[in-house]
Amino acid sequence: MSSARDLFSLPAGPADLCFDKNEFMKKTFSVDEFLHENRNAGSLEIIRDDLGLYLKVLRSAMIELINQDYADFVDLSANLIGLDQQICGIGTPLEKLKDEILAVKGALEGTMREISDCLEQKKALRGYKKSLQSLGKVQGALIKLESLLKPVEGKEQEVNPTLLERAALESIQLQFNIKFCREFLNDEQQQQSEQMKASLLDQLKTYFLRTLAQNDLDGLERCLRIYCTLDECRTAEEVFKVEIVSPYMSRVVSESSLQNSPQGLTGIYNQILDFMSLHMKILLTLTKKNGKVKGYNFIVNSFWTEVERRMETNMSSIFAPGNPEAFYQKYKCTLEFLERIELIIEDPVDVAGFKAHPQYKSFQIRWNLPVYFQIRFQEIGSNLEKSCNRKLEAAKFNSQQISASQFNLVQFSIALTCISNCWQEGIYLPQLFHRFIKLTLQLLSRTTSWVDTAITFNFPAPADPQSPSLKLKLLATLFSDINNLSKKIPQIVSLILEKSPSFLALDAPQLDEVFFDNRSMLTTKLNRLQTLIVQELVQASIPHIKQVSDIPRLYRKTNRDVPSKCCQYMELLVQPSRSFRDRYCGMVGDERLKEFLANVYTSLTLNYCQAVDEVLTSVQKTEESLRRLKNLRDRNTNPSTATTTLTPSGNSPADRAAMSDDDKIRLQLQVDVIHYVQEIESIGLARGEIEKLDELVQLVEEATKIRIGATGSIAKM
């Protein structure tokens, strides 16, 4: 923008223009924007007039500019005269030069094509020459090979390793030269080449088997090197498999051998491993990692492939999972067999190659572990399912002795047994670790869910009202067993951690996290059982609170003695909680028992406080009604003393000597509350832990003007 202004500076216009002349130099100049920005400078007529004035200024400036540069304009037009003729004069020689250049280019391209054709011909001739030379070498190699192999052909005892080495080198040269003259070979030469190679391999095979039979270490090393020179290592492995391994395994690996073996499958595996020590020791010495000959793997390519093939075809019965005990023993025996082979291989790289072999993977797949696990799942899971479907028998459950140190219900005992069975020897396989840990979680979950079914079981009402509630006994038993099961989880985690495969690298915190949901479920069931036990105890106690309303009838106009002990209903009120504490304290535990009884007494206290308040209110109203009635009666019988204020009953010395019925009622309520408080404090609960208990104590204290001490003693206020 600034550079454009410098090159094209606008002439100065009148000073009173209503717009800025520099706006016309903006690249983003817009008429609408110009009018919008200058709408407040004046009316459209004023803008039009100013634009007209400035237009005249611009025209004058343009004319002045042309006048200043007029000579340049004239010179420019004069210089362009005759330029067309000059251009035409130059064009003709340029066209001629172009034609000449094209002619030279065509000549060069033709020459280059001729040279290229000559080079191709020369290259072909060199190729033909090399092929002819190679063909000559092939013919010479065939003649030499025939001379080296013919004297010993068909005579095993005359196989000469030195001649074989020379023949191997000639064979390599032969194959090398054949690559350069293959198109020139006739059928006879090709057939002769194949025959020579076959003859060489046949004699080498004879020599290989002879050195093996004689345990000739040096000769075998020499033979293996010849095979390696010929790049026929796989051929040597195939010869060993067909000629040595296969006949031996055909006798050992069969159903009849399995049936007749005293040690069963273990005996078969021992015979197979004996083959390695009897027939492969010298081979392994030469071909192992630290051996003298490289490039061979007789264990995998010769031994294992034949063994695995025959086991799949001739001993397929070992893979049947129908009998889980037999399947487990055979599979464990097989794993030990494979581990012993891996120990013989030694080198980790070779062991990894052994495990990656297709036939190794096929062999592992033949062992139908999922079916084995499904059978074990049915065995273990059905035991727990049968026990969970079994109904509780009231008579048997009533006679059962409750123990806090072990499971009381058979379902929990069976569940723990089933979990232990998952990980015991003879059932658990490390390859099924993930399935067995899932089964363990399912067993815990099924046992926990069975608790909901057990809670809903309705026992018949006991014939003797004083006999303990079977429902309460069931809830306490369930609480104890779930608590014991929850305490067993760390032991289960330790057992699983001990049995987990080493390659998983599990630790205790990881397994604890796996059992988090089961722990939460057990805690939820414990809390629910606690609530049900509290409800059961409250329901057994709360009907006796209604007898509080009967206390006024015991003392009003009965001339009973001043109360000194609690009413019978109070013993009945606290009896369920006391019995529960005596019977199940060891099962539930002191801390949990306090929680139970704190909830029970909190619920009872709320109702008890309400009942006591209603009785005291009723007593006070009755007392006031009797006082008004007495005052009215006295006023009618003795008008002269009508204006005299009467003292309330019990305020005169005589009345104070004999306690009124209402005072006896209040005192009886206080005695009952004292007994109630003593019962709560005897179990280790403080008054502040029970809601409304302090309010209840204060209520009877205010009614009797007698304070209850911390130990339940009575003191005059």
C-alpha cells in the first residue's frame, strides 16, 4: 500500500474536501464502504460535488504529466518504426539453422542406433561364448563325475569319502555352469546331469548310514560337510528320518505298544527319548550350537516330525478327554516329555524354533483342553449347584451345633472344597489358568447369590415360645459363614498366586483386584444380614413396649408398695437381645455384636421413649383432673375456706409420708428406665451411642425429680 502511494502520489485537492483522497489508493477500495464511512461528512450532493472537483484536479494533473513526458512518448513511437521488417529479416536464417540442426540430430541418432545394435550383438556374442565355455565345462564335469562315481556305483563297501568330496565339488561346478548354458543343453545331457546328482546322493546316503552304524565321528562329520557343501542338509535330515527314525518309531509308537507298556504312555515316551540317546547322540554332538557342523536340526526336522506324525495317526486315543483323570495324567506326562526334549536342545533360539514348528503347534491343538475343562467345570460346579438347590430342613438345622471357627452350613463348606479342587494336583493345568480363576470367581459368586435364597426360607414357628428363633439362628449362621468365607479369600489368593504360571508374572495386589467384586458382594450380604438380624430382634422385643401403658392400672387405687424393681415387661423387652448376645457373641464378634445391639436399642429406644412420654403425659393430665375435681368438691363442702389455696396431693407432711399412685407410676417408669440403661451399658455401649436414650433418661428424671447416676443409681435432685 505504501509503495503504491510513493509511485503514484495523488495531486493535492481543495482543503475542504469531505473525504480523504488517499482512500482511492487502497487495494480494498469499495464504493459502498467509501459511502458508508463518509455518510456523516455531508449529504450525497456535497460528496458528489467534492468528487467532481477532485476529478477536475486529477484530469489537470494527468494532462500536465503527459506534457512533461511528451518527448519520451514521441521517441518511443519513432523507435518502433521498421521493427517488423527487421524481425522478418532475422527469421529466415533462423529457420534455416533449425533445419540444419534437425538434420544433424537425425544423423547422430541413426549412428547411435547402429552403435547400440553393434553393442547388443557383441554382448550376445559374449553370452554365446560364455555359454559355449560353460557347456564345455559341463561336458567335462559330467565326464569327470562319471569317472569319479562309476567305479564305486552299487558297491557300498567301496564308497570312498575322498572321491565323494571331489564329486561334490564337481557337482557344484556342474550346477553352476548349467545355469549359464541351460538353453543349449540337450535332453541327454540334462538326464545325465540328474543321474550323476542322484548317484552322488545315493552313494552319500550309503556312506551316511554306514558312518552312523559304525559311530564313526570323523566319517560322519565328513559326510555332513559334504551334504552341507551340496546344500542338501534337508536331504540328510530326510534320509535319517526315513531310514533310522521311522522304522524305530513304527515299532514303539502304536496302540498295541501303549496297551502292552507296563508304564503306559510314560513308558512310550521313555522309549522315544531312549532313541535320542542311542541313535542321535553322535549327530547331536556334531550339529548342536557348539558343534563342528552347522545348518542341521535333526531333532526337529527328523526326530520330532516323525514322532508327532505317528502319535497323531497311531496313538490318537491319548488325546481323548472323555476320562479327565486319564487325560490329565497323559497331558502332564506329555508336557514332561516335551520339556525333556527342550532340555536336550538346550539353545534358547533352537527351543523357540522347536515351539514355533507347525507340527508342534498341531500337536498342542490335538490336546482338547477346552473339553477337559468343561468336564471339570461340570464336576466341580454341579457339586455346589446341588448343595445350593438343597432345601434347609428345620429339624436338622435346629439340632445343629453352631461353631464360630468353621462353616456351619454345608453350602459354604462345599464351595470352599470346590474352590480348592480347582487348584489341586490332578485337576489344575497351568495352560487353563485363566479358565480356573474364572471358575473360582463363579463359585464365590454362586455361593454369595445363594444367601438370598437362604434368607427367604421360612421356618415353622417353634412350639415353645421360649425356644430360640430358627430364623434368627439362620441369619446369624449365614452371617458367621459369610464372614468366614470373606476371611478365606486371602488364602485363596495365595493359593492361586502359588499356582499361577511364571510367564504371567502376577503379584498379590493384581489378584486382590480381581477378587474386588466378590469382596464387595460379601460385604453387601453381611450388611444386609445385619439389617435383617436387627429387624428380627426389634420385632421380637417391640411388642412388649406396649405394656408400658399398663403401668398406671397397676398402681392406681391398688395400694401397691413403692416400686423397687422393674416390671416383667422390661425383662421380656431385653431378653431377645440378651439371648442373641449369649448365643452368638462368639460367632458374630464383639465389634459386630455392639453394632447389632446399638441398632436394636436405638430402634427400641425411639419407641420406648414415645411410650413413656405418652404414659407420663396421661398421668399428668389425670393428676390435674383429680386435683381440679378435689378442689371443686372441697369448695362445695366448706364454702368458708373456698378462697384458701389447697396444697397439691403429696405436698403436706402427711402426703409426703405416703407416696401417691401417680408418683408410684412415675417412679416405676424410672426404675424400668434404669434397668433398661443398665442393660445397654452392660454390653459396653455408652448412652451417647443410642439415639434418644439421654432424652428418655431426662424425661423420667424431670417427672420424678430424681437423677439417675452414671451407673444407674438414683439420687435426689
